[in-house]
Amino acid sequence: MTSRLNVERLRSEGDRFMQELSREYYAAHSGLKASAELQPVYEKYRDILGPDALAAAREFFDGSAEGSEERRSARLLLDWQVESQSSRELAALDEREIAWEGEAMVTTADGRRIPFQRVAIEQGNSTDRNERAALEAARSALVQRELAPMRRERFQRERDITEALDLASGYNATWEVLSGISLTALRDECAAFLRDTQAMWDEVLPAALKRVLGIRREEATRADALALFRAREFDRYFPAADMEPAILRQVREMGIDPLANGRIRLDTGEREGKRSRAFCAPVKVPDEVYLVLRPHGGQTDWNTFLHELGHALHFAYMRPDLPMEFRWLGDNSVTEGYAMLFDHLMQDAGWLQRYTGLDKQATPAFLRAAGLEELHFLRRYCAKLIYETDLYGGAVSWDALPDLYVQLLTDATGFRYDRADAFVDVDTRYYAARYLRAWQLQALLTETLVERYDADWWRNPRAGPWIAQALFGEAQRELAHEQAERVAKRPMGFAPLIRGIERMLA
Ligand SMILES: [Zn+2]
């Protein structure tokens, strides 16, 4: 039984490979090292990343019985192998794109030169609509000319590489086999969500555009969306110094150690080269998980910290005896769901009033702004998923995709999108599906926690141990919808999200 041996080797070396890779990313992104040295790691583990490893994973998959625990493992290992082969073949194209993004400069009509990566930030910060439009015209012209062709080529290649595996007919069917998730069903749910929330969106968007930006709906573009959701009117309620102590206190009140007995290490020091946004680096799962942050204060900072803490707690409370594929791989809708379970505490009036500077008076306005943003992001992601199924699906020609992109995204969000972004504003390998399912899982888990531990479950000392054991402990062995059925006894869907948004906008 050679394949059996190979699978054991895939697991043990795969675990060490993930650790070394993750340690490099942690060191580079936290400023401990100037750059991540990834090539030596890939070189050291080339045996478990090459065609033989893919063949072993495929043999294991083909030999496992549908619905068995073995099939569950085999599917994750095969998905991992397919992704690493495809990433290797796409590496040159991806590196070309990263280099372009690092160097590209946008030149406006009046001769201003701005780094490409700063344009969205400048647009968000600008209170002058004409300036936002001028930046947008310059940005989209550059993207259309240089970045879009590179991205289009990358997606064409990715589709070809995946289809050549001959696992199923076409990219989408292959993704469904490897992920265990139905794209068709999710796409239908997204279309229904867009229909069900259309009237609500038509009502709240024009008022917000008028109040915050002083513009009419018909003239709003994606650059205006950046400015609308960049509002900082509530930042003073979220001071930097209070963030870490307040949030850690809440996790303790929930009955678990926020640092998981030292398995979570907080890296809060100022260091040159450290990323400004908080991030979580699971270097050894579950024993060594880094939560890296540089507190700046403000609503976005608190939100990001909560999100990354959700990931960190998940990794640190995973059962150590689970095989490598359940700790490192699996349906990321699950880990993103826990991250969202924590960042959505920012939508809970009781939580906000207990742990942040927000008072009773300011809470309703804050929640209405949060509801508007939540609905916008969900509608945008639903449209993105529908579009991406067409991009990867192959039934729409590459040349016809930009017009379809503009139509779908503009209709869903009410902001005018640009053809230039049709191949740029795409999450590879359907990460949008993971986010959408995470949103659904989060909403269902919140309802379940309220049923079990009351509205203030986040400070009920019985809630934390249950979350750690019944949810985090299982790592990513289950798919998000399987977990929903197990703990909530009902299927995931958008209904609880719609209820939450209606409450916030009321
Ligand atoms: Zn996340």
C-alpha cells in the first residue's frame, strides 16, 4: 500500500512545511525580518509539493468511500495539492503582478503622480467629489492598459491548469468536488438575497449619499463608495489605549483565557517594517499562534483586532490530536465565520456600551451606519460571487466579461463600477464564497449563542468553554454548513443576516 505511506508522509511533512512557511510570513510581516524567504522552504519540501504528491493525494481520494471520514481527509489533501501545483505554475505571473503593484504610479490629468496602492486611500479620504473622479479616471486608465491584461491572462491560465486535471468537467465543477460546496446553490441564494433586500437598499442608500457626501444616487461611483464608508465620525469612541484591555477582558468574562494559556502570543511592540493592520499568524497549531497588532485606535482598528482575535482563538483551541489537514486546511468559511463572530460584536448595542466608549445616545446612529455598511458589503459580495461563477464558468466569453461585471456590480451596489476592474476585483479560487458562507455561519452562531446563553452571551462564563470545545476544538474538520446543522440544528442562509440588518437600520 504505497499510497497509504505517502499520505502519512504528506501529513507529517505537510505539517512542518506549513509551520516553516507560516513562520517566514510572521517574521516578514511583523518586521522581524526584511523579507520572507519562501523559496528555500518550497525547495526543502519539494517532494510533498510536486506531481508525485498530487498523484498520491488523488489515489487516496479515488480509493476512499463517499461520505466516509477517509474521504473527508482525502478531499482536503487533494484540494491542497491542486492548489499548490496551480500556485507553482502561476508563480511567475503572480510575481509579475506583485512587482507591478509595488511600482506602478498613477498620473492625473493635472500631472499629480500617486503610487497605485495609495489611490483608494486618497479617494476614501477626499471630501471633493471632482478630485475623487479625477483620481478614478487616471487609475482606471492605467489599470485598463497594464494590470487588466495581466490579470486576464492569469485567470485564463488558472482555468486551463485546473481543467487539465480532469477531475470534473470544467473549473466550477472541479472546485465543487474539491471544496464540497455547491456553487449553484450559493449563487441562487445570492440572487435571492439581492432581490429580498432591494427595496431596503433603495430606501437607505439615497438618503446616506445625500447626507454624507451631498450627491445623488445616479451620479455615485465606486470612488464615492470608498468615501462614504470611510466616515470617521465615531472614531473618538474607540480609543487605542482601551482596545486590547477591553477586548481581552470580554473574552475572560466569557469564561476562557484570551491568550489560551500562553499559546496565543501578543506581539504589540512598535517595530519598523511591522504591518499597520492587525493579523494572526498560526505558526504551530495549536501551540504557537501570534496575534500581531499596532494599536492606532478608531472603529476600523477595533474591528480588525476582534476579527484577528477570532482567528487566533480558533487556532489556539483546536484539538491537538486532529490530523494536519483538519488543523491547517479545510473550509475557510469556518475560521472566517469565527473571525466574523467576534468582529460582529461591533454590531451589538450591549457589547458596544460595555466595552467601548460609545454611549447610549450615540449608539443608534452608530448602528445605522454599521447596518448600511453591512448591507452594502453583502450586496457587493453576492454580486461578486455571481460574476465570478461566470468568469470561471466559461460560458461567457472573456471579451464579454467586463460589461457583465459593470452591470452586475452596479445594479447590486448602486455605485457605478468600471470595466477596467473586471479581472482585478476578483477573489481567486472563490474566496468570496468562503466569506459569504462565513457571514451566514456567523449570523447563525450568534442566534444560537443568544438562545443558549442569552443576549449578553459574550459575558456569560458558560459560553466561552462551549465555544472553545464545540466550535474551535473541531478545527476545520467539518464544512461550515455541516457545523451549522450540528450546533444550530438548522441550515445556514441569509435570513438571520437580513434580520440583523433590519434591526440596525430600524
Ligand atoms: Zn479573516
